[in-house]
Amino acid sequence: MTSQAVQVQILGRAIKVNCPAGQEAALKEAAKDLDNRVNELSERTKVTNTEQLLTITSLNICYELHMAKKEASQHSSDVYERMGLLASALEAAISTVKPSQIEENTAE
């Protein structure tokens, strides 16, 4: 897969980043989101040290990602559990049907 250098703006600084072909728009959108988050943090906390701003913002993003993964994992577990309950309910329903009832319904 080929890549190309894409220029993005973070804290008013132009940065060139290699990006897989076709992902340029996503990279620019991510850079815009990062820049907005860093600027909002700067305004909200009055922190002016660039390294601290980027570190805190990175930690916030990692926390959000961690929580989203945890939520997705829980959702997946819930779906898996519901599928098991549904399978059990179907098996129970099928086991109550007598073979003669099946033959009567298929003959119609």
C-alpha cells in the first residue's frame, strides 16, 4: 500500500505526516479534532506548555478509547448471552413439538 505525506496543522504548526493512500481526509479530520481538543484544554486550564497540553490531551483520548473498547466488549458479551438464551428457548420450544405435529404441518 502506498503512502503520501499530508500536511496538518496542530497548535498553529504545520506538520507533515505519512498517510496511506485514500486516508488523507480521515487523517486531516483527526488532526483537526486533536487541534481542537488541545486548544480547548489550553483555554480551559490556562496550561501553556505544549508538551503538557499534548500529553494531557493524549491521555484523555486514550481514556476515551479505553472506555469505548470496554463498552463494546460489554455489549458483545451481552449479545452473546442473549444469543445463548435465545438458542436455549428455541431448543426448549422444538423439544415440546411432537414428531406427529411436524408431519401434520408439513403435509398441509
